[in-house]
Amino acid sequence: MRSKKDILRNLIGRESIKLLLRPMLRWKSLDDPIEGYSIMLGVPWALRHLLKVNLDFISRTDLTHCHRICIAFDRRRQPGYLEIISETRNAFPELPLSFNHYAALPGFVVEKVNVSTFYNSLNCATLLPNIETRYAILHDFDLYPIVPEYFESVYRSIRTHQWHFCGLEKTRFDGLTDQDNVFGTWCLGMDVKWLRSKFHPIDIFHRVKDLEGRQISLDPFSAIELGTSRRGPIDHLDGGACCHVKNLCSTYLRFTTGRPAVIVWRLHYLWYLEFLSGEPQNLLSAIEAMENAKSSLLQIGDYRADFSDADPTCANVLRNELMHMETALHGAMRPEINRYIVAFEKFLNNS
């Protein structure tokens, strides 16, 4: 439990940074929007090699009314930026892709702060000014749709009900409850015309809010959600319509910087996603390491992870999720992926 002193210190720091960013961020009202919707996808630069995996899942969905898939890399322009754009366009010539990076000044500030919530917020503030459709769908980098109607259902719901926001699932982050009726940003439809006419870019950033006596740390857009009654769930869609690998980026960054991963077994998702991206070495190394393990430690490449606190039931969750993803991509689970999960089950039970 955070102390009041910690909350106050974090609040002062957060608001000071937002005050600095405020004059750097602008958008115009959207007076004559194009029909359809846009997909907004923020990409961690450190995980850019997994972009093709997310786009592969997107490409298998119905995109009849999708005007553009708008991608923002969460850094200022980096060496290799043009190369990855070219590679991605060549891999998915049928997708209406656009690419963005942070502007110089706000990018410099957020990179120095180096906090995930600011990256998430600036991704949205970078993309929203360029959206040309009335509706947009904020889509998480670590979320993989597995039903064809995924995006079209969001679009139909928000348009039919004339909502300002609609979502797949309610969020329970940092004390929020189902009764608060706040929809998670991992799949969030929004009315861009309304948003850009009523708010400034800095308003979409995360913030702390007093909610019926509770100090709640809210994700981007959540405070605005709480200010409108015109929000609701996506029709005929639930959490089974996708696989959501939460904490993917933070787990990767901690692992590759030699720090203990908070949810260490998420690494097995990461190695599977790298396998899907055409980089199989870490998954194959993990299979060999698990099959030969004499302790709870796994050495993969130059990095080591300790699984002593991982519950053996995590293997069941991984099996179910990978079964859904494998079925969506290949019709059934492939033998090497089944071997991967079996090795994981035995490793956890013997650790």
C-alpha cells in the first residue's frame, strides 16, 4: 500500500511534467471527418521486432470500414526508423498503414522521464491529431484479436449507440471497480470528433483523481470517461475475442536489463511471440533449458530468470492462451509449441 507521502510526491512530479508538456501538444477540431474508423497502435521501440505479430493478427480480421491503421513508435525518430517502415509495408501491402514518431521536444521530455504511463499517453497524443475519421479504436500492442469481427464490432457499437467511449472490458486498475464503469484502454473505441472539440491533448494523459473518497491513479482517457455518461460495452463481444499478454513490455525491459521480472512467466509469452515473428532461437533455447533444468533458474542467451515464485498453474494459463492463438493462426497447435508448453509444465512442477 502506497503512503500518502508517496502519492503526493508522485502526483507533484506527474503534474509538473504535464505542465511542461502542455504547450508542446496541439490538435485541431475534426470538422469534416471521413467515414469509418482508425486503429491506433502504440509500439514500444524496444519491441519493434514484434510489430509484425500484432499486424498479422489484425490482418486476419474484417477491416471493411477501417480507414487507416495509425502506428506510433514511442521514441523520437531513431536510426532504423525508415527501414522498419519499409519492411512492415512490404510484409503487409494490403493494410492501410501510417507511421509516426514523437516530436522532438515532447519526445525528449518523455524519454527523460522514462515512465510507461507517459509513453502510453504521448502515443495517443501523437496519433490523435492525425486521425481523419470520427471514430478510432485504441488497440494495445500486446493484445491479439482472434475473431474476425473484432474491430468492426467496436465500430458498429460506438456508432449505433452514439457513445463517446466503448470498451471490451472494464478496468479494475488501482482500486477501480465494475461499478465505476471505466473501460480499459487495451480496447477502447472513442468519438474523435467529440474528443478533439472538448479537450486538449494533455487532458487525455493519466492522472490521479478523487473518486468517492478513493485516490485513484487513472490510465489515459479514464478521467474523461468518468466525465461522460455516454459510454458502454461493445455489443456481442467479450474477453474471449482476443488474447491479451499484459505486462509484456515491462517484463521484457526488466529481463534484458538484468533485473528480476515482476511476472517472470510472461517471458514465455515473449519467447513465443518472437517465434511467431521469425526469431525462434529464444523459444528453442528455453525448451532445451527447461528440459535439462536442475533448479528454478533458466539461462536464455545472456540473461537469467528465476522461476521459484511462479505457480505451476501458470502453465495452464499459457497453454489455453497459446492454444487460442495457434488455432487462430494455424488451425491447431503445432508440435513445437506443444513441446514448449509440456516442458514448461514439467519445469514448474520440478522447480
